[in-house]
Amino acid sequence: MDATDAVFRALADSSRRELLDRLHADNGQSLGQLCERLAMSRQAVSKHLGILEEANLVATVKRGREKLHYLNPVPIHEIGERWIGKFERSRLQALSDMKKALETGEG
Amino acid sequence: MSKPSFLYVTFIRSSADKVWSALTSPELTVKTWFGTHQETDWKAGSPWRLVLPDGRVADAGEIVEIDRPRRLVLKWRNEFKPELKAEGWSRCTIEIEPVTDNAVKLTVTHQLDGEGTKFIAAVSGGWPRILSNVKSLLETGEPVFTEK
């Protein structure tokens, strides 16, 4: 599966988005900590974290016997830049063209 | 050991040497790291400074560990914003691991030695853009974000 497909597939689930929200609020949690505050079985949380990790939306670090989970926003940035950046460039080009036309009287 | 404040990971279709250069060589950090360059002799124990395009020192510290092109640990403190400098020293770890013949995993963690949140908020705004720039520069030849 393409890396971008994996990101969209991972994000297309409200439970997984909730897990990302939890990590956004408090980054670096263990599986146990994440389960405490969720109405999901430990098994379900673990499965969702696996899908998020596969999509590189969650990155982990081992600390002693614990595995800590972090929200990794880099793939979302990459998706953003792929399309949003393009829109920004064309807006800036349009503004710059308008400025040129108005200031020089040519259009 | 306190836990990292954040952990950023990106996979880049490139070599460890090239990723290392994109994060350390002045010709490339001008493109990937908001126009800055670093001043250091890249030896463990040596001073390290991140210098802005106008010559001001943004951050300063020390090379704690260096294992080119795999691992760099920096002791790091902001130098020009008093509220950030007041939070004291942080530790930044950059790791580059080959994952396949033509791809590497780049991991950046940053943690504050003491208490505080402003410094971490400031650097966590920058790292995803720097990582995206390194990936984009090495995979397509162009960085994405050039302004801070």
C-alpha cells in the first residue's frame, strides 16, 4: 500500500482519530495510559495503534519496559504541502499579478 | 531518564550520508532549516551554535554525542528569546537508520531537562517543517518551506 493511502486509511476511522487527539493533548503515553481513558478494549486500542504506527502517524520509543506512543505529524504535513502549498502558490501569483497590473496600469 | 517531549519520524528515499548533510552542511541547511547554518567543529564536547541569516545566534549549546551519519545528540538552549532561554537546557537527538537499500528513517526527539513548555512549543513548530524540507529536498530537489 502507498504511504499516502496508509495515512488516509488510518485517518478514516473515528476511534483512531480519537487516539491521535489523546496523544495531541498528552504526548508520549503507554498503551495502558491510553486505555484508561477510552471506552475501547485494550485489544482494540492496540490494533488501532498498530495501524496508526504503520501509517507513521504514531511513532514509539521504548522506555524501560514501557513503549511510549507519540503523535507524529510529519505525514500530515507532507499531505498538506502537496496540495495546500500549491493553492498558496497560485494565490500569491494571482496577488502578485494583480499588484503588477494595478501599479503599472497594464493588465 | 525523562521522556521525550516529542518524537518526529519521517522515511526518506535517500542515503544516511545525504540526510546527514541536509541537516548539517551550511549549503543545505540554508534550504532545509529556514536559512540558518550551524557553527561547530562537529566533535563531541565542542560548542554548537545555530546562526540566523542576519547573523544573530538563535540557539547555542554543545555536541554531546556524534556518530556520523547515524546519530547526533545536542545540548541546546535558545539564546535570543529570554522566556525560552529561561527554561534552560534541552536535549535534541537526531537518528538516521537505513531501513532498505534506498531509504532511511529519520527520527528527531527533543526534551527539556527542566520544567517548561514554551521552548518545546517553539521547536515543535519547526521540526515537522524541517523534516518535510529534508525529505522534499532529497527526493525532489526542492525544499517546501523556506520562511520561518
